[in-house]
Amino acid sequence: MITAFRRLAGTWFAKGLFVLLVLSFAVWGIEDTIRNFGRDSAVARVGGEPIELTEAQNAARRETQRLQRQLGPRFEPNEAFRQAVARQALENLIGSRAQDQEARRLGVSASVDAVRAYTFSIPGFRGADGQFSPFMLQAFMRQNDMTEADFTRLVVSDLQRQQLVGAVRAGARAPETLTKLLAAFAGERRVAEVAEFPLLSAPEVPEPTGAQLERFHENNPAQFSSPEYREAVIAPLSVETILPNVEVTEAEIEAGLAAQRERSGAPERRTVEQALVSSKEAADAIRTAWTGGADLQAITAQAVAAGGAALEMGTVTRAEMPVENIGNAVFALPQGGVSEPIQSPFGWHVMKVTAIQAAAEIPMETLRAATRETLAREKAADRTFEEANRLEDALSGGATVEEAATRFGLQAARVTLDRQGNGRDSRPVALPGDPAGRTALIEAIFANPAGSGPRVAEVGQAFAALDVPNAIPAALRPFAEVEAEVRRAWTIDARRRAQEERATALMTAVQGGKDFTEAAKEAGVEPARMGPATRDAQGPATGGIPAELLPGLFTLKPGEVTMATTAAGFAVGRLVEVLPAEANPEAGARAKTEVEQAMQEDLEAQFAAALRARAAVTINPAMMDQVAAR
């Protein structure tokens, strides 16, 4: 039998079957490759440039994390939410890529100094001393899953966008006719007769019966219920808890000093004025006038006549100058000096230096102390994440929060509190951390069902080992316990209803043709003439008219009446007179600013849409599920 099989295997028929078998396995084994051959793996293409799946997934994840931090730990994203975030993240990437392409086409760039200055100027990256903190920057990058290269690309893109969009927005000019109409609308004033019905002056109401109070107690459980309380065991883990155990060597301090030489003092700053026009001839004429003693007002008029603009740039460092060659020219000038015309993608610039602040050095002792503090906090931040992972492993292994706290040198505490952070005595419970951390910790305590076991929760910039063994549900307190509160609430409600009925009767009488003053006196109220007031008036500017009454008054014709609930009770008003807006240059300027801001936003949106259309954007719908699924 074996000999027969050997003879059969040597035939061409058997060899053909073997080849077919090999081909079958080969095709099955590389099915995905064959199926996807020739397909585009990019999620989208912008001007031919791909946006790869990983890039889109990372952008969607960062946006999801940002929204979850805003919405709190109790928010659970569903499929629709993930899809919407993925679409928005992709659109943001498409817009950024289209703007980057336009920046390259125009030759717009951002220097290393500009990137550094921009980063150092971000308020969120400044420590308690007001100086730039690398720790804050690294924490931001960790929270958003970004590398230093990712962050640098983001800053470069933003600086380029500012230059591009700034040039587009600069073209917005509000029509004078429109601003006059808007200023007249906003400045229109109205005078009214007003009758007020405050709750404090409501007539005495009959004493409630026991049955009425009990029914009011049952019908308003939210007013008379104790809140839900939770018993929690907490052990906070933060930079502050790690910091005392962190050591910084002298070698590390020296390395840190070497890495921040550019921050070792206050850099030279210059106060600069700038004129920007479209032609070199106009720039030459402006430079001649400026060196001849013309002031900025005259230069502005000359620049506007040439189709450009002039303005004060304020006080800047060399690193804060957005265009490198312009910055070099400005910092080569003496005080009062005017530069030669300098060309950029936006036109021809002429710069004048009006003041110079010399650079100042920081004492070495101060700089060493600040460097030591910064390095210690960086080390503590890194160790905090490591300790949080170890703490979570300990809790997963069966340790209680108290046991884990003892093992890791943390302080554990037991608290009972409601969602506002108050204890059973209605006083705030002492919790670790700043106000933001306290809020995050309370949200974490109420995020999961009680009894779900210990865990590590991220609370603001820190962590906490947390266990919620028990929840005390909200419950309607017994009537006997809250009878005094019920009686007070019933009395206030009865007075409110009585005043509302009186105010409604007055308005109905006036609408029926009765004189306002006469009807008000019959209702037991002395009316008063109040105003004039504008639409958005507040405080004394209302002329006495309750602010709640104003929206209704500005919908009426003279002689008509309206009613509103106020902070004090109720008010009824009859429109007496409509006064046109007074001449007010500030109001006109404010209307012009608002119109131009709206126009600038529209121009920016149209510019972005035009760039998107020109980039011939294509989106791969088959890849979108993978963007949202990660």
C-alpha cells in the first residue's frame, strides 16, 4: 500500500494537486492583502497629502479626553458621541492641513525663537512664581498623549495660522450706515409706569391647617428630603505628597541651568510702531516722513491712504517678533530709529522703535533655587504616575485603601458627604487638594455604584485611592422633623400666589381699558414713573425699572402693559414713552467693534472653506468607523 502511494505521488497528476493545495493556502493566508490591494489606507487626503489612521485616531482620542474632563467622570460616551467626535477631529485636521499648505505656498513660517516665546507666554504653563514651568508643559502633553514634537508642530501651525488668518481678518471694515442703525437700536430708551408687588408686603394669609401642611410636605419632596450621602475612604496621591521624598543632585541642577540659559534673565524689550503697505514706493515715502519727525497719527493717515495700516505693536522681545528678518531689523535700531522697508508675504513693513528696555539678569541663587524646585516637581510628577500604577496594582490584589495607604506612606481618611461636599451636619467636609481637585474628588466618589470596590481615581492633577463601601439614599424627612420648615415654605408660597393674583388682576384691568394709575391704587399699590432705560441696562442704569421687566417693555407700543416675575416678587409695567438713542461716540465705536468682529469671524470661516475647497479634500468613509472605535 505504501509503495502504491509513493508511485502515485510521483505522477504529474499528484504534483498538480499539490500545487493547487499550496496556492489555496497561499491565497487564504494573504486574503487581507489581496482584498486591500490598491486601496487607500488614509482616512482623508488634503491636496494629495494623506491624513493617516493613527493621526486621526490620536486626534479623536485627545478630543474625547478633553470633553470628558469638561463633562466629568460620570459621563459615559456612547457610539453617537464617539462618531461625532471623530468627525469633528478629522475636520480639524483637514482645516489645519489646508492652512499649513497655504502657509507653505505663501512662504509663511515660524522661527524657533517665535515658537519658544509663544510657548513661554501661555498662561497655563506658568507656575506660582509667574515664570514658565516645564512641569506644567509636560503635564499638558501627558494629559493629551502628545510628544514634544507633536506639541511643537501644533505651535508652529498655530503661529502660521495666526499670520494667515490675521491678514484675512484685517480686511473687515464695518459699514457706517449699519453701525449707526445698530447703535440707535442699542441706545433706544423707554420710560414706563411700574407697579410692584413684593412678597414682603403681601397681605397676611390664613393660618394653614395640619392637613394643608402635610399635603404641601408630600407634594414638594425635593424641599424636605435629605440628600444622598456616601461613605468613602480616601488616600490622596499628588505631587505634594511625593515632593518631600524627592532628591535633586547638584549635577542635575547644573544641567537644568544649562538647558535654560535663555531664561536666565529678563530679555531686552522694545516698544515698536509699525506701518504696513502693499508697495515699496509707499513704504519709502512713509520712512521719509517718519524719519522727518511725523507722529504715528500722521503715519497712520498716510498708510491708510496707500491702502495699508499703521499701529502700535506694544513692547516685545526679539523672540516675540513673528517674522525673523523683521525682528532682526527692529533689534538693530537705536531708540527713535526707523527701519528701511522690509518685505514679507503680507507686504512692505516700516518699523520704528520708540523705547528700549535693557536686559536684566536674575541672581544665580534665585535661578538655582527655581531650577531645583522645577526639577523636583518634574521628578515628583513622574513618580506620581508610577506610584499610581503601583497603588492600583495593590488595590487590584485585594488590599484595602487603608492597607495600601500604609504601604505607600499615604494618609487615609474616612468621610461621609453629599454631592455638594457637605457632611451630615450640613458643613463642608475637609478634603485634600485645591477647589478644582476637591470638585473632581467629589465627582469620583459619586461616579460609580457604592460597593464596587477600591480603585485609583484621577482627580484634577492628582490621584486618589478611593473606596465607596456604602451609600445612604436620599429620603423624605418625616413631617414632624421638618414641620417648622414646611410651615415657612407654605407661607411664602401662599404669599407669592396672592401677589401674583393681584398683579395679574391689575394687568387684566389695564388691558380692559382702565387707567393704570387708578387700577394700581385700587390694587393697593402706588405706581411710579421709572426710566429711561436701554435694552441691556443693569443696576442703576435701569432708572428703577426692574431688569426682569425690560425685555417685555421693549416689545410694546406706548400704552401697552406687561408683567414679570422679579427677584422681590412681581411687577406690572405700562410703556409710557419711547426715546431715541442719544448721540454717544462710545456706543458707535462699540457697535463698530461688534460688527467688525462678526465680519472677521465670517471672513475667517469663508477663508477656511475656500482653502478646503481648493485642497480637493477626499474622505474615506470606510475608515471612519476605525477612527471612532479606538
